[in-house]
Amino acid sequence: MSYRIGIDVGGTNTDAVVLDGREVLAATKTPTTEDVTIGILAALTDVLRDVDTADVSSVFIGTTHFINAIAQARGLEQVAVVRLATPPQSMLPMLDWPDHLKPVVGDRFYVCAGGAQFDGRSLGELDEVGLRAIAKQIAESGVRHIALSSVFSTVNPEPELAAERLLLDELPDVTVTRSGLVGRVGLLERENATILNAALLGLAGRVIDGLEQVVAQAGIHAPVLLSQNDGTVMTLDRARSFPIFTIASGPTNSMRGAALLTGIDDAVVVDVGGTTTDVGLLQNGFPRESTVAMSLAGVRSNFRIPDVLSMALGGGTLVSADGGTVGPESVGYRITSQARLFGGDTLTFSDVAVAAGAAPMGDPGRVADLDPTAVRRALEVAADRVAQAVEKAKLQASATPVIVVGGGAPLLAVAPGLTDLVIPEQAGVANAVGAAFAEAGGEVDRVYNLLGSSRAEALAEAKAEAIARAVEAGADLGQVRVVDADDVPLTHLGGGSAVHIRVKAAGPFPTSNSETPERN
């Protein structure tokens, strides 16, 4: 037998499942602990009660470690930012960052002559003398992580590659994160993502060491992979270098799990948690990715991330006595002690939903005396918010299936006006199911110069490269496919001879070789 284990660490609960193909053999939901490895071990111990660990082929983990570090400005390290461009530059790095993050990451910015134009042509020779002088300043500062960005590095990576070689030659003990490997077209947003990634590297090493240890402690000796923002997975070695790619794995895993549990690949997914509800569009079994810069804890970034709308509505959301106000405050993980259903005196969305007939939890008798008018009003407020979010997520006016998952999924079943909702049997652990059912992926996001070639030829080249990258990441060559492709002519550049192409490919890991993921 060959089982896959999926684990998703959320702000309130840590969920785990054991999958045999598409069948859920075991599932559990345990409280997330301050040291999340303790919660992971508890979840693993629970789902492995009737499973021989020798039959486990792989473990897939989605974690909130890194998004929490950015949101709380904790665990980040100082970064030196080196930009290759044509000096002088008026738009300095981290120009619009929130004040609480700047001092944590630092303000060491350096600009060196180099880079490329939109069509890949060089902006001039790399200023090696200037870059060596910059390396000397970085050495004197004691900073161990460098974020390296170059103008149009997504078109021509050579300037960044040359600068990386020089910096590592001068500073062999530092890490260098190249922006061309992190973000998309758009210097400032790509640079921001690169800086955040570099600041997370120290934490990434500690977190991943902890994950390896806790899986081994559970008696599992199989490859461990981390969920990525785009619904695919990466090896722990790659995660040590690119932790930024895991920060939105929570909603992504839920959407992938929704597709697996229902067999529906195109739908709007509503993920109801303890504190928030995330709404996103599922296309071809994968979450629709954002095509514009997104704000990440106040930092505009443009790397691979799902287009998800989050709102303050969950099982622990506070409700006023008259039902007219729902949120945004929440009792969060304290719901089992503060909500009325569990002996507390705080009125939450779970209380009013159970009073209206939702699946019982706690002691339903404690909410039997709630005012029916207030209960209905609160549910109408919540339903209206969800309905508006669903309409925003849809790309067309025609009917689109709406799948509801998450621990709070049953709560929406009684909300007035929300009809034809699809709530799968294992909705509460859809996030862990999505993690366990992850695939290997590859992506190309680049501006192509069409001088000497056609748009169709450029698109075909991008698709072939994306498929090759997915296979390199571990996908089965016979089952890999293109799941998303966009090509937008850039008529304002070079007389219309350029096109921006983004292609994503994905495929399952070969069933005959569980070690394949370790090739990446």
C-alpha cells in the first residue's frame, strides 16, 4: 500500500488526513499550538492509529509559519538590497513599506549599473568595480542575506546571474536571492517579494528542521514536501531557499481539497474558518492566480499567489445581541471556552447558526433561548457578505457551482438566500486533503520579443518550458498538462513586437516511485 498524508496548519486548528488514492482513510482536527510542531505531532499520532507508517509514501504540509512571521514582523532577518539599474534611481527599494517592517528588515540599499531593457538588450556592462565595493560594505555590516534585483530580469536573467556569481565570490558565507526566481514582471513588486524571501531564510531553516524532526518522531521515513501558493508542492531543500512560495498555501489547499472531494474542477470555493472566510475561483482544479500586484501585510508583491478575497467571518466571529452587527472581532481559538455553545458568555456566529438549525456542536441547549429575530438578522448579514464575495469571484454571470469547505462550512447551510451550496462530507478537513493531493508544477512568466518569431511560436515555447519545469519538479511526463495560459500583447513597447506570456503546467507524481519529488 502507498498512503499520502496531508497536514495543514491553520491559525486555530491543525488538520491531518491519510489518503489512499482519492479515498480519505483517516482525518483529524487538533488545536494549533504555539509551537506548531507539537500540534502537528498530535495530529499525526491521531491519524496514524490504524496505519502502518511503513506504508506512508509521502507527507505534504501546508504551514502558516511564514505568513505569520511577515504579518507580525517576527523572526525576520536583516537584508541588504542590491539593484542593477541605470543610476541614479529616484524610486528606492522599500519605498512604500509599512513603518513597522522597515526597521526589522533594514535600510541597506545599493544601486549598481547593469540590467536589461524590456526586450532583453543590455543596459550596459555590469559595473564589477562598483559591485565589489558594495560587497565590501555588506561584509562590514554583518548582514548575511542579499536580495538581488535587476531591471527586466524576467526577460534577461544574465545580469542577475553575473552579479550573483561576483557577490558569492566576494561573500561566500551569504545567501543571494535573485528576483528573477521569485517574482514576475514589475521591478518594485518583484523586488519587494525578493526582500521578504531573503528576510525569511533564517526562519525557514529552523522551521524545516523542526518539520523533519516531528515527522521522523512520528515514525515516518518518507519524503516531506511543502505546499506552495499555486496548488503544487516543493521539496524541503527548495523551501529553504524560497519560503515565500508557501505563504498562501492555506486557502490554496482548501480549494484543491474542494475539487478532490466533490469532483468539481470549476467553481467558487468558500472556505469558512474560525476567524475568516476566504473566497476564490477554482479553474481546472487549481485556484485562479492573481494577475496583479497583491498587498502582503502592507507590502505590494507580484509573485505566484491565489486571487482570494478574505473577510472577517468565521465560527468565532462576534455577533451583537440584536444580530445587526457581525464581526469583525472574533474569539478565534478561544471559541471552545468563550462561545455560549461551550459554556461561555460571548455570542458568536456558531451560536446563532446552531440556534437556527445548523449541525449541532457543544451544548445546543445553551442557545435555545436566543431571539429568533436576532438570529435571522445575523444570518442575513453573513449571507449577504458571502453572496457579494461569490459574485466578485465569478468571471461570468452564468450559474457557477459554489463549494463550501472549512470547519465552519455547516454554519452557512442555514444562512437564508444561499441556495444550492455544495458541502462535501469531509469539508472540515478539505485543506489537509488538498495538501495531500498536491501535484508537481512548473511556470513561465516572461516578456517575449517577437522580432523574428510569431506570437504562436512564443506561446508554444513557453508551454514546452513550463511542462519541462513541471517534469523536473517530479511530475509524471505522461500526465503533465498545461492548466493555465495567458498571452497579452504589449502594444506600447517596441512597436507592438512584444508579448507578455504566463503559462502554468502541473501533473501528478508517478505512482511507481515515491522518491521522485526529491529530484527538484
